[in-house]
Amino acid sequence: MVKIRLSRGGSNKRPYYHIIVADQRNKRDGRHLERLGFFNPLGKESEESLRVDSERYAYWLSVGAQPSERVAKLMKKTANPE
């Protein structure tokens, strides 16, 4: 099954995540099909903390990819900014 999930980057205690499309059998930081964007949980107000290519995200959902819980929450947050 194809999943839309987070892949960790960054250094110790400074996480940085890529939002990727990958086969669920691959490792978290292993091979992926496409990179859709990024998520920086420690981003300051002046920095962009989340960017996602929404057209490609919608495409992958249409062909049956399943988002992880965290990615689904992030996408809901981008759809309804507070």
C-alpha cells in the first residue's frame, strides 16, 4: 500500500520533516516515490513551518494513497488556518 507520511531529517533535537509518498514496506527515511513538501515543527514566526503541493497531494489521494494520522492532521490545519 502507498502511504503519505513524514520522513525525518535535521540534526539531534532539531527535527525537520519531509512529507513523502512511499510504499509502506520501505523504511521511514528510505526510498520514496515523491516528495510533496516539508514540515518544520520548530519554525519561528518569520519562517515557513509547513509547505505542501496540494495538487499532488490530491492526486495521490485519488489513486489510493493513505495519509498517516499526523499528515492528515497537518493537511486539515492547512485547509482551515486559524
